[in-house]
Amino acid sequence: QKEVEQNSGPLSVPEGAIASLNCTYSDRVSQSFFWYRQYSGKSPELIMSIYSNGDKEDGRFTAQLNKASQYVSLLIRDSQPSDSATYLCAVDTGRRALTFGSGTRLQVQP
Amino acid sequence: NAGVTQTPKFRILKIGQSMTLQCTQDMNHNYMYWYRQDPGMGLKLIYYSVGAGITDKGEVPNGYNVSRSTTEDFPLRLELAAPSQTSVYFCASTPRGPVGEKLFFGSGTQLSVL
């Protein structure tokens, strides 16, 4: 079982819709969870971090964490074509480094 | 402020050649990382360092070596390059570890081994 799993996609949504990206992790000791966005040919950039169960909102982005189910998600409201990118879920497993999922490619159709 | 600088941006190697990927940061960060990203995949940790003189293996260290003689520099050495090492390599840094801090990434090195 992979430590951090994501659906590779592509996930295609129309402009203005809500995009829902999901991530599951295997290590129950994980305490910190991150979403990075990566445009094609570019390096990843942090968009959200979440440490406690529940929702965390930042503008059009909402991260959701459920530690009992070992599940973290990212919702993007009012999706824009500029949101088209690969979204990487990353988990801190206490090893002084993040473990990344394989990423979900999001396509927002104008 | 330059941040994390990686050189070269692109490189083609022949099988069996060796090279060093350079990474330097000017933010006085203690933690530095090397990740590789294969096409359509996520980032896999090669090596990391929590300070000058301290390095440790990540998930995929075979075929690579690192050193950390200064806080600023964290070079990655490839010995006897193999086609399986064709990938994009990212160096990253953070002040005190990945928890509660974002990773600052370099722009990457695209390496092809033919």
C-alpha cells in the first residue's frame, strides 16, 4: 500500500464549478497535511496546510481533514482555467521530510 | 532574494557518466532536500539534510550521494548514470523542518540519461 494515494485523474470540471480532490494516507501517526499546486514544467508551490480535523478555508480553497478515516481533501470553489494544474498531497510522517502522493491533474474547461 | 538556486536546468548524460547537481540557498535554512519526479508522478525523496554535516537517506537513495559542508549548499552526485535516473530533480529547503513551514523549491533540473 502506498503511503499517500491520490487519483491521478485527469479531473475535468467546467469553469465556475467546484473541484474536489482527494487523498488518503496510510500512517496513523501523521499529523500535518499539505496541498501543493504544480503547473506543468514548474516547481510545486504550497497552497494549503491543515493540522486538525475539520475544514480550513482560504479564499476559494478549502482543505478538509478526517484523521479517523485517514483522508484529506481539497475543494476549489468557482474553478478557473488558471487552476488547471497538478495538485500534490503531502503528508508529514515524522521522518523530517514530507511524503508526496503522485498528484491529481485538474483540468478546468472554459 | 534568490531563494533556492539549482544548476544546471537541463543536462543529457551518457550511461556510465557522472555529474553533480548543484543546489544553493541564501535563506539560512537548516533543512534541505533532494526529490526526483518521474513523468506523471509525485515527488520521491532521495536524500535530506537537517544541517551542515548531517545527511540522511530518503526513499530512493541508490545511485546518488550527497554532502552538506555548508548551510547554503547541498550538491547531489550521480555516479555511473543509468537510464532509470532520467527524471526531474528538485532541491528544496525549509527553516526548521516541513511541519508548519512551507518548502521552498528550486526550479528543477531536467536530466536525461541516454
